[in-house]
Amino acid sequence: VAIDIDGRLLEAAKVRFAERGGAPNVVLVEADAYDLGKHVRAAVDHVFLANAFHGVPDQPRLSCAVRDVLKPGGLFAVVSWYARPREETTVLCEPRGPATNLRMTPEQTIKSVEVGGLRFCYKVDVSPYHYGAVFERPRV
């Protein structure tokens, strides 16, 4: 299930899926991400969120919603921009990413997700501008 906060992304994904013949294991849903449990019919192994966590108004609440749909031992991966000035994160000489004041350090992301009941596992560098933080729903 792909939950989209902004319908533009959902429409673009629908077009890409149609062009590629679809994907039998993916369902696209436009909904409030806090209501994830209303749209996921069975517990899942993984939840992936990229370049959006910094803009979530109630991050612990979202983390709880993710925890509630994960199987015990299931993983939540968050990819986010490093807390560097936007002017330093350029692509084709243009600044990219969220405003500097919205960017979170890995430690801030970890703290916000752990409050929701998920356990931090590890951090990886995804690119010079991004990191990934992986969390697990405890098995007990």
C-alpha cells in the first residue's frame, strides 16, 4: 500500500504503473497517513517513507500508526535529508530538498520514531545528501 499525502504523487505513480503494466503487490491509496491501519488489511513486513518525515506534524503519532501495521520484527525505513543548509544540497546547480529549518538530524529522527514504540536498528548513508534510518517493531 502506498499512502500519499499529496494527490499529485499518487496520480504520477498511477501513470507510471499503467505504463509498466502494473504491479500485483502494490496498491495505491490517497489517504491520511495517520490512518494507515484503516487501509492495510494485514500486518506487513516493511514500511518505507522517503523525503517526507520532516514535514509530518505529529511524528510520534505516525510512528505509532506504522508500528500498528507492522508484523513483529517488521521494519520501518525512513530516508531523510541531512540537516545541511539547502543551498549545499544541489542537483544540476539548483538547491533541492526541504527548507533548511525543516531538516532533521539522524538523532532527531531516531528520537521521534522511537517515541512511537519502534526500536532503532541502524543508519546508512543513502547519498551525500540523504540518510536512511531503519527501525524494527519489537518481537515481544
